[in-house]
Amino acid sequence: MWTLQSRFSPQWIEGKPVIDIMRKYSMKEDGDERGAAKNRFDCKHLNRGGAAGYIAKYIAKNIDGYALEGERDHETGELLTDSAAAITAWAATWRIPQFHPIGLPTMGSYRECRRIRSISLTETFDEEVEAVRAAADAGDFMAYMTAQGGANVPRDDQRVRVARRVANELNAYDEEVKKVVGIFAPHLGESHVYETRTTQWRIVASAVDSEVLTVKSASGAPRVLSITVG
């Protein structure tokens, strides 16, 4: 289930054009299945304070249950503080991002820039790129957004993007895959890449001694996988 909170100009609300568009796309696939017309799409209007309170509570009950002690889920009856723990475990296990704000600059660039700690990119690129890196290094996301050009800026117009290259190895389905290797600045050209991932990690099985092990000679600790750097 998706929950989307958006703000629109009055002309998109009057006459419900944006609502009709969203409903159309939500019903595009298997729209005639049982219950789809009733349950597939629902829209509610919120005032400014109500919208802020709604999204804050929605995030809290899906992360840590902050300030929700004693409150229960309307559908399951479970305590929201208990369900929050299960939700975060599920999201972490399957690596599912629970929230995705619209209009932010790319998070991949933010992560890669944070790998470049205390290394100025002014000479390598220019001052605009260095401003992006410095903001990410400091953990100042507002400054990072500003340095990237602000909110709702197309990716091609952002100052820093993630650089990817085709990997030397195929995936499990014998397909070529592109892997993140660093960053580049679109306004300076895609060919100039600063590599942030210069080390390749592999997990390999630990070597087993050929000698016969007995109860006395065997190691008490279980064998583990070793990690080699290539």
C-alpha cells in the first residue's frame, strides 16, 4: 500500500483533475478485480496543520513509535509501539525504503559525497561541486539541497550525480549490471569521474586444514568466512 501526501495549486484541486488522474492510474492494471473500485484509491483533503500532524504520526508509527505509547492500530488492535518494531525489522530485512520525499536531490550523490571526507574537490571539479561535497561531509542536508540547486531540480541540472560503469562480472542471470563507482558533475561532462569505490570486497570460504581433526585438536570456536580484498 502506498500513502502519498502532496500539495497542489488551487487550479489542480478545483474540479478534481489531479484526483481523477491519480484514480485513473491506480485502476489501470486489474481495475475490474473485486473490491478495486472501493479500496484501490482513496483521497482526503487535509489542512496545513492536519497534514503535518498526519505525516509525523505516520512516520513515527513506522519507525520507533515515538509519542505513541498506549495507542493502538485501528485495524489490528496492536500497540503502535509494538508494531513499529516489527515494521522496522521487516524493512531492514528486505532493504525496503519506507519513505521517499518528492523533489529532493539524489540521495546516491549524498552518500557518495560522504565517502569523500575532508578532501576538497575544488581543483578536481569546481567550487560548486565542492559546496555539495562539503555539505554532505558536514551532514547538513539543507545546505546539500541548496548546493545541488534546490528542491524539484531535474537530475540533469543538479551539480553532482552518481557515476556508474558496467561491471566486469555478470549477475546471476548472465546480465550486464552497472555498479556505482563515484561521482561526476553534469555541467562539466560525464567523462570526468571522481572514484569513491576503489576497493572490491569478496566473501570467500575459509581454507580448511587437510589434517585429521580430533576432539582435542579441533578448534573450540566455529570456523567463519574470511574476507579478502582484491
